[in-house]
Amino acid sequence: TGVQSCALPICFQTRLMEALIEAQPGNIIELPEGEFTFDTAISLDVDNVIIRGQGHEKTILNFDAQTSGGESILVTSNNVTLEDFAVIDPPSDGIKFKFSNGVTMRALRVEWTCGACGENGAYGIYPVQTENVLIEDSIVIGASDAGVYVGQSDKIIVRRNYVSLNVAGIEIENSSNSEVYENEALDNTGGVLVFDLPNLSREGERTKVFNNVIRRNNTTNFAPGGSIVGVVPTGTGMLIMAFDDVEVFDNVIEDNQSAAI
């Protein structure tokens, strides 16, 4: 399934929404090069679909004008791959998967162009209550909670991502069997967070954090009031709390002004 560019941005939005609604298992929805404006959220609930752009610098979905919906992109189906496009200035969360088995997010960019601003949305890349998750080669900048967040999920790989100017760069919460490696967490409030919160569907256990660069996470905490990450001290390299079976090895952790770990 191809979605072609056209003169009016709203035309692209309508045609993409139609393609997502009409998608069949096995379809590849290819997004063209260009920057496209959206005034509403988009969603997919069909299994076994790939949505592919032309690269995160070339295919840009701008949600600055979004007035309805929570997350800008929501996927609730299984074995879905999103790759090679950017989501810019989502008013709430950027890309969210929920209740999905088989989650692949590759070479994406979620960015709030304001930088570290309190009015930014909470989460950039956000799978929750999912299984078999792969997040790789992606960029998140400016999330007022977590850039890459994985919550209440199982069997997770987070690798080769770049996270900067977020409150939490990478956050593994109430999840099991995670590997977080070869990422760069630079200039966040806290670089990598691994912790449990009470009264959720899953308790966190078995996480390995290795071969990451966690540097200069000294950005002043800009989380909105009431957010749990609002208590993370500015200058935290790693924070590990109330989580079983955590291995941390072979990381470069430096120039975090409050605590390395």
C-alpha cells in the first residue's frame, strides 16, 4: 500500500488514515519524502503491518497542530514495524504501542523542537503492556517524562539509540527480561532509569544495562508537577530502584553532577 504526497497537507493525513483503516495483514505502507502536518492522532489495529518512511530526516510527520487524541501514533496490534520516519512536536505522547506482541521501532526520531521545555509531551517512544519489543537506532529529544520508555512489558531489547534533553533518557519500568545496550544517553536529567512502581500488572526483574555511554545528564528537571520522574535529581547517570536482578557492566558513565549510579 503506497501513500502518495499531494498539494494539501490535510490530503496526506486523510489518505494515510484511510490506508491504516483499510490495511490488511502483510501490507507495507510506505510514506513519501516530505514534511506533513497532522491535526489529529492516527492509529493502527491490524496485525503484521510495516509502516516505512524514507528516513527520519526525510519523512517528517508534524503533530504540532494536533487537537484530538492522546498519543500521536497508537498501535494496538501484533507484529507491527515502524521505521525510518520522524514524529515532531506531539502534544502528548509520540509513538505508543499497547497490548501488542511483536513490537519493532527502528530508525525513528521523536523530537520536541523546543528542547527541554515543560510543556512538551511526556513520552517519546512508549510501548506499554507489550511483549517481544525491539527499539533500535532511534532518536528521542525533549520528552518531559521519558524519551524511550518501556513499561509492564516482557522480552525487550533497547539498543543503539540516542536520547538527549529528556527528563529520563531511557526508562525500564515494571518490565522483565530487558537488555539495554550500545545507547547514548547525553544531557538528560537522568540517563537510564530502571525501577518498579507499586500496584501495577507486572513486577520488574532481569535487566542488563551494558556498553552504553551515559554522560552529562545535568539538564534541570523540567517534568510537570506530580510526575514520578519529577523527583529524579538533576545530574543522575543511572537510577535503579525496587527492581530484581539488575546487571550493570561495561558502561561509560561520566560527568553526571549528582550521582553516577
